Amino acid sequence: MKDPYEILGVARTASSEDIQKAYRRLAKKLHPDLNPGNKEAEERFKEVSLANDILSDAEKRKKFDSGEIDAFGAERPRQSYYKDYAAQAGAGHPYENPSGFADFADADDIFAELFRRQAQQSRRRRGADLHYRLTIEFLDATKGASKRLTLPDGGTLDVTIPPGIQDGQILRLRGKGGPSGGEGEAGDALVEISITPHRFFTRVGDDIHLELPVTLAEAFLGSHVKVPTPTGPVMLKVPKGSNTGSILRLKGKGVPRQGGHGDELVKLKVMLPTEPHPELETFLSNWTAGKSYDPRRDMQP
């Protein structure tokens, strides 16, 4: 496998933010859902995911840079001692199980008990937890969704996204991690959620913020306008005499939380016509009272 830095196209001095940006860019381009039937893109996605798994984890990146693990995340060979031979040797090696230490145990029953306990602990040790990252859309994070995560080895995991999940939050999937080497339970899959920004919604706590363009007439005369929310459009009353920067609240239209929902805060932005409007131009030219109004009167140094 190639060097993970080369796969993501980043320098060895790259920051964690640069690594995350590089991964997101490549993942969006190569994700199997966006390239159905494209085996080359699928293999590249596996390489990118594995490279990101190593470089996005500070401990793994440190081990890789120091040569302790390879590009697959596996430990490199180290100096072996007789106690390690059991894991490295083939069947029939005298140290592959505690019976190989019988010559030590004969001298004292304490050794026999020690080896017996070590063997039991090794047999019952649970599998390793495996770490993954899943990128989801803003509205999926707000409303909840079911997503399928493609793993570096080509397998998949079905992930249930709870409503209101936050960027960076980690979901634990019990028993979906690495298998035990003996009779223990499998480890867990730890899935870190990454949320892509929405083009007009932003989230602050449990509230949704939205900047809403309105016409001069809608703001000055008052009106009812259609406003998008995460669960669909609703009608909003714009009070007479509203201005740019006025904030209107839609109760319960924010992010789900325990016991209810946050709110949606709508910030008005008065927009003038982009095309020439002779009637409006004539009115403003003859509007004497408007000429005496100074919106900058409080900005004198």
C-alpha cells in the first residue's frame, strides 16, 4: 500500500485540519454511492479511508511516523522474546500455550496458577474497538436518518443517526468492532459524525438560524411569507415596518432535544429590485420626508 500521506496528497507536516479537508474532498469524489459499479473508485475510496484512519488519529500517526506501524495500521516486526513465540510460531511450538512453561511451573505451583490465569485472561479478552468517520448532510443530522458506512475492507455498517446529533459526536455500535482472539466479545465500532454545512441553515446550540430575503414592500407594509424549516416550509408573519436585521422566532422549528425542540430564528434582509424600477425611482425622488431621515445620525465620531 502507498504512503498514507501520498494517498491523501498532503505533506508530512500537514495539520489535522489539512488532513481532514483532504479526506473530505477525496471522499466526496470517490464514495461508492456516487460511483456505482466503478471498482477503481471503490478501491481508491478504501485506500483513502484507511489512510485517513491512520493520519486523523494522533496516536496512530505518531506510531506510523516513527515506524511502529505500517500503512495498514499493523505493528511492524519487533525483537521477539520467548514469551512472544506463541503468537508467532506455527502449531506445535512449545510456547504456543501455557503448557510450554511446565518446566517452570513444576518448581512452584505459584507459576502454574499464574500461567493459568494469564491463559484465561487472554482467552476472554475482548476484541479491539475500531474507529471510523461518517459524513452526513445537515438535515439528516437534524431530523435523524439511517446511513450505510462503507469500511476500508469493503464491508459495510448500518448506522442509525439520532435526531439532533452534533458534529464530532461519536456513535458506539456494540459488537461491530474487531473480533476477539479467543472466547471474548467482539470490540465496538466507534463512528465519528462529520456534518456538511447547509447552504442557508446554520445551527447554534439547539436553534436553527436563517437569513431570509424580503422585499421592501413586504418589510415596510407587513406581510405573510413562506419560510423554509428543516421539516418543511411554514408561513411567517412579517410585522409592518420591519427592517434588515429584524429577528423573528419560529417556536419549536429548531433541533430536536430532550423534552422538545429548539427554535428557528429568522433574520430579515430587505432586498431592493436588481432591475431598474422607474416607479420606485420616481417615488423616492419625490419623497421629501425620506430625504430628512438619517440612518447614520448616531455614528458621528
